Amino acid sequence: MDTFVLLTLTGLGLGALYFLIASGLALIFGLMDVLNFAHGAFLTVAAYTAWHTADAVPGVGGLLLAALVGTATGLLLAVVVEFVLIRRLYGRPKEQILVTVGLSLAVPAAVQTLAGADARVFPVPESLSGTVGVLGAQVPVNRFALIGVALAVLVGVRLFLSRTRYGLIVRAGVEDRAMVTALGIDVTRAFTVVFALGGALAGLAGVLGGLYFGSLSPHQGTSLLVFAFVVVIIGGLGSITGVALSALAVGLTQQYANYYAGGYGDLAVVVLLAAVVLARPVPGAPSAAQRLRRLLTPARPLTPAGAARTEGGPA
């Protein structure tokens, strides 16, 4: 029982981390139709700036300052990338992919050149480095910190999209950008705000990723981005709540499979992705449940009247 509790809470913490990464990715892709492969690069740069801050200022105050610095780093980097590169490529998805993939390769390489290829130990305050007993299991305290931050981000993003002016402008601009522009609204500025928000979430995820794993490396953002894409594909782009539930499912699946299936957590996530994609109904086609119901429902025999109409033609 204690092992199951530990795996569950650890999986929830990992799912919270995946959600923090995937939420920014889903915002940029879902609202702006930009597939940002450089999202992991934002995470990496922010994680290293946060590491320098936390290393210089010890304790919980240093971690909070590191989180602020990392979030601001991701935000500023996203604004620069959007203003210099992405703004000129709206409506040109192939060029967007090429540019962001190039950044995803160049930025970690630059970080590795400047900081070295070896992993760095992330400074964790004593208050977050211990464990707490839950139903007989000793669970690391930082798992609960990640879950709390993820819940706060979920509420904040939902409020941004539904209650703020920029959230409403972006949602309308995605549907009909020409009409919104004709009303005198600067959609480009709203898109910059969304890109900045996505970068800020990536920066925050970089800090909390260092807290979760206890270390960071130049290519950590790239590896985490793979699971963020899986989360977005499973959860869909239409609902941030769906992305959150998908992140929890991926985190729990990975943890359970790593322990109960001999370390095949990554493979289990791929199987989960394939199952969801194959079961997802195609517009105009019957769903998997409908196909299964048809297979299990026995064919009704023809009634005598029906048989007579079949033999003699329409009555």
C-alpha cells in the first residue's frame, strides 16, 4: 500500500511538471497555430538562470527568487523570439517549424558550450528536501509543491482565457483575425502576450523541473518537451483542463509502468498515446464505442412480413 501511495503522489508531481510545460505549448499552438519546438530551449535557459540565482541566494527565499528569475527569463526569451522571428512567419507553418527546430538545437548547444555538458545539482532548500508521511509512505515534500503550483497555473490560465481582454481578443483573433483587425484591435500585440505567457510557463517549469529531479542539464528541456507534446496530443488543444488531465494520466502511467512493468514507463506512455489517437473518433466516422456496439449486437432476424417484402419487392 505504501509503495502504491508513493508511486501515485510521485506520478501526480510528475504530471504537474508535464502540465506546466504542456500548458504553455498548448496556449501557443492552440491559440496562435504556431508549433513551437523551441519551447524546451526556453525551459533550459530559464533553468540555468534560476540555478545561478538559487546557488547565490540560499534558502526558500532564494528558491522563490529563482522561480521569479526563471519565469522572467522564459518570458523575455519568448518575447524576443516572437518579435524577431515568429511575427514574420504567421501563416507559414513550414518556416515556423524550421526556425523553432533550429532554435531547439542551437540553444541547448550554446548552453552546453557555456555551462558544460555535466549535470548541475539544483539547490533545494532544507524545507523542501525532506519527506512527509502519507498513509505509511514517505513522500518527498517537493511533489506537493509542484502539485500546488500546477493547480494555481490551471486556475490562472482559465481565468486569463475567459475573463481578461487579451484572452478574449486572442480567442476571437484565432477564429477571424481579419474581422477583429477591422474593429481596430491589435491582434498582433495580443499574440505577443500569449507567446510571452507560454514562455513564462516554460521558464517556471524549468525551475520546478530542477526542484523535481534535483539536477539540470543542457538537454533536459528537449527531453521533457517530448512528453509535453504527448500530453498536448492526448489532451487536445481545445481545453486547458483536458491538457491537465492528460498530464496526470501520462505521469501516473509512467510511474506505475516503471515500477510494475520493469522500467518500461516511456514505452507505456507511447502505448497510451497510440491507444488514445486510434480510439479518437474521426469526424463523420463512427466512434470506437459505436463500432464495438455494432459488433456485439446480434443481427435481428427478418420478420415474415419483412421476408415477404424482400422476396416480392417493395410493398
